[in-house]
Amino acid sequence: MSPVVRVLIIDDNRVVRHAVAQALSSGDAFEVVGTAALSDSRALATIENTTPDIVLLPAVDGKIVALTRAITRAFGGTRVVILGVKDDPGAVTDVIEAGAVGYVPEEASADECREILHLVARGETRIDPRVAARLVERLATLASARRADERAKSANLTPRETEILGLVAEGLTNKEIAAELHVEEQTVKNHVHNILERLSLRRRHQAVQYAWEAGMLRKRA
């Protein structure tokens, strides 16, 4: 027989807290170890005192992301599940990035809610394909940004060199860059030479290609 899953329900709506507690208490699989209001400053203390396996949080606003992050950092053995999430991949992605391991859609039934909590208790989860795609996209973006940061640091370009490289990428000539930055054209040439040296490249178009691929440049507004 599987161990009873200890659940703490946090929500400012007392009726919601009571209804969810009733739904989870209908069988022997879950034990509601307590309820608390989201606005209660002692919410974290309640988690510490009740040691739940799962904390249910409402999908209300941005502060849930911060609270989710605080809970997962302070209580490594406690899993956070967000209750009543709208059909919005962006909202789900935010809370999962903060540390939530599952979510219950707002249209889910009591049986579906219990099923999702069972999955979470077993270390599993159920994610909408659109949310999964958004998460993969987000992870790819973070990985790309991390690689770009590492490449930018390894290239060791100065802020001025990075600025000039950006202007080169926009197609400006050395003369036009000099006028843009109010410096001598020879100064620009020296910077471009240094950029190529630091990147171990021979042509300026190679430097531009490298910079774009590395994520070192951004289009100006």
C-alpha cells in the first residue's frame, strides 16, 4: 500500500480551501495536514510545522512565482503544485521555472486533481504538449544566452569594441562609424583590427557572423 501523501493547502479563499480539503479527504490516499491563507505572513512557518509532501498554491498573480521559489529553496523535500492554472503555456512555464513540479488546470475535476497529485507524489507529472514545447524553447533560449555570455567573455572584447562590432554588423563603413562615435577613422580601424585579432579572424564579415551566432550583438531600436 502506498504511503499517505501529506498535503498543505494555501489559498486566501476559505471556501476553496475547504472544498479542496474535502475533495482530497474523500479517500485514504491523502492527508490534509493543514490550510493557510496566502496573505498570511506565516505561510512558510506553516510549511515548516506541518512538513507536507505537497503544497497546493493558487494560480493568482506574480507573487505565486516568488512564493514557489521561496518554498522550493527552503524545503527541498516539499513539492509545489499550482491549483487552478488557466490554459496559458506562459503562466505554467513561469511557475515551473520557479520550482513547481505540477499544476492542476482550472477546469480539472476533483478526480483529475487527485490523479495529478498522485503523479507528483510518485515523482512524475503531466504537462500539456504546448507547455512542454514552451519549456523546451525556454531552456534552449537560456542555453543559447549562457553560451553567448561565455563566448563574449572568452573573446574579451571591450565595451567600445563590442559597440563598434555592432555598427559593423549594421553595415556601416569605418568612416560612418567614426562619424557616429565622433572619433577619428583611424581609431575605428585600430579597433576593428583588434577585434579581428581577439577573435582570431581575418575579415570583418567573419567577425560579424561570429558575433551574431554567439549572441553578442543586438539590433538597435
